[in-house]
Amino acid sequence: MLLRPAKEDEREALGALKLRATLAWGDHTREVLLALRGADELAAELLASSFVAEISGRIVGFANHVTKVDLETEMEEPLIEPGEWRMGIGTQLLKEAERRAIVAGARRLRVAANPPGLRLSTKRADSM
């Protein structure tokens, strides 16, 4: 599995993955999700902080790593292709977010919008 920064020309594909993964959680219908702004897109301002998991040239997941205040960073929206759930992709996204947090000098990494089935916990720098 390759972990790498997201590319501008992948925004549409990442938005489609976001919608598929969110629908697969089963909390909302397609109609409800599409009525919500941004449910099927990756915001342009998040592109620079986004990284993807790729297997054989195919994107199977992505997340955003955002620096917050007080030496805290956050992994937002870890999203994984539904057919690839429970294969360790979320764990690899978390490890990449941890690596980025350490490089940024963060003392804490928070995981936001934790999807069902992805059992991640907040990590402190001394445990990263």
C-alpha cells in the first residue's frame, strides 16, 4: 500500500469515495446526504492536508491531517472504500497521521468523524 499526498485532479474521485463510504455506514440515505453541502466532495481548502491510500494504482482510502491550536493535530474523515473495510487501511491512515503529527511537532493527535467499524483512539505524543 502506498500512502501519498492527494492530487488536485483527484478531488472528484475522493468526493465520490466520501459519498460511497458515508452511504455504506447506513446512517443516511443518498437523498439526505446529497442535500447536505459537501457530502460528495473534498473541499478545495482540505486538498493540501489530504493524503490517500493507494493499492495497485487504485485509491482505497483517504484522510485529512489538519494542524490545530496548542500543538494539537487532527485526522479528519478517515474514509475507506467500503469493499476494502477491515483490511488495515484505516490503521495505515492513522499511522500516517501520527507520522505527520510528529513532524509538525504536535503533542496530541485527535481523530474526528470516526466512522463505524474504525476503532481508533486519541494518541498523545509520548505514545506515538
